[in-house]
Amino acid sequence: MLMNREQIKEVLPHREPFLLVDEVEEMEVGKSIVAKKYVTEDEYYFQGHFPGRPIMPGVLIVESLAQAGGITVLSLPENKGKLAVFASIKNAKFKRQVVPGDVLTLKVRMERLRKTAGTGLAEAYVGDELACKCEIMFAFD
């Protein structure tokens, strides 16, 4: 493990209950990341999505991917203390439901990175199964 939750908080401004990355396994700063989200049955959103059949909302899978991408770009020295915010999400596809007990592997590869914005290709897996893929774009605030 490269970064634990406390080390992630040193880079990302997100906090519970909205910090959706638990650890970083691999990272090439500013270029790519492999991170994990451990999906537990006591996640706040499962109370209403859906009672009796909990499924992680797709938008939160995408948010987990965005946070993973944020870790890699905010780890660059020139971006320390900046905030990366969503600018767009393109071509989002959901291929598998994510449920309590799943381990979500978050993979983001930055395609373009400039001083004010960037784009990345993002994929979330449960085991070897693709759960979600999309292109994310963010701007620095």
C-alpha cells in the first residue's frame, strides 16, 4: 500500500462521509493511479438506495474515480493546496452493480494535464469485472 486513508486526507480535501477512496496501491504522480474503495454495508447511501437491495449509486462510483484521479494530480508539488472540481463526465457506462462487500478497484490514467484543467480515462473494477468506465474532466479552482 502506497497511501492509507490518513495520507489521502493530506492530499484530498474530502472528508467522511464523502471520502470515497480508502487506499492507494500504485501511483505515478500526475499520470496514473490504482486505488481501492472498500464498499461496506454501513455506507450511508445504502439506507435509501435501495432498502432490502443495496446498490452503490453510479454517481458515487464516478465520484470515487474522480477522487482517485484527484489524488494523482493534487500530489504534484505545483498543485499542493489546490482544489480539483468536476468539469465534465463523458461516455459513462455502468457494466456491473456494486454491492456491500465488494472491493472497488479504481484506475485512472491522465490523458491531458494543464495548469488549469485536465482529463483522464477512468475505470472501476470489482475483481476482474468492469463496473464502470468514463472520461472525467476537472478544473483547478
